[in-house]
Amino acid sequence: MSELYLDDYKAGDRFESPELDVSEDDIRAFAALYDPQPFHLDRAGAEASPFQELVGSGWHTAALTMRLLVNSRFRPAGGILGFGVDELRWPSPLKPGDRIKARIEVLEVRPSAKNPDRGVMRVRVETVNQDGAVLISFMPLLRVPRRNNGG
């Protein structure tokens, strides 16, 4: 699928990413580099935590979601360029063995009043596991170019 411009999107459009498997090694490796808390690094530390089991960092879930978005059929021209995120939530933790995918829904599309060559698109992103549990949800604001500079 080719890139789409702001003019090609409308509220209600939906996209879904391919699935991605997450291993315990993936979770530990990310945590070791970026979020070295016991409940992300080892089972013993995790058992003493509120999770009572090894879980992935929310920031790992966010990074994986970005990968899922880039690999999806949601392809704004010029790339996925965000300039803000509303309502970031982690309702359920990422766990070893999860198979995840991202769902994208276009909520709003509006041309820029100041810059006719682009506009703003607000979308809802949810990453879910194999059981349908939502692991992360957020609403980014994206800068998307218009076809033919809006003319």
C-alpha cells in the first residue's frame, strides 16, 4: 500500500498491524537498557511486586507499538510524524509470550489554517495481546502533508 495524504483519510478509517511475538528475552533486554526495575528483569523480583510475575516495561510496549505502526498499512505520506500525545494509558501489562498487534482509528482530520500544504490528524492507537487485552492506548496528533500542497 502506498503512502496516503491528509486528503485521503477520513474520520472512522481503521487500520491494523501485523502481529508480533514478544519473548521473555525481549522484555529483559529492553528493561536492562531502559527500565531496570526488578519486575522487568527477573522472576524473583517480579513475584514480590504488585504484578506478581515478570512483565514488560510500559515504555517497551510503547516502542513496540511504534514498530507495529510503521509496519502497518497506516502510512501517512512522509512518515508518522507526531507532535503530541493525549490520554496515554497502560491498562494491562505486556507479558512474555504475548502476541501483540496495533489497531489504529482515525478520529479527526483537519487542514491547517496557516499551512495549506499540511494538516493535523488525530488517531486512537491501541495495542492488544492475543486475548484482546489492551496493553497501551493513546491518541497522537500527527502532522500529515496534503496532496498537491492543498491546492
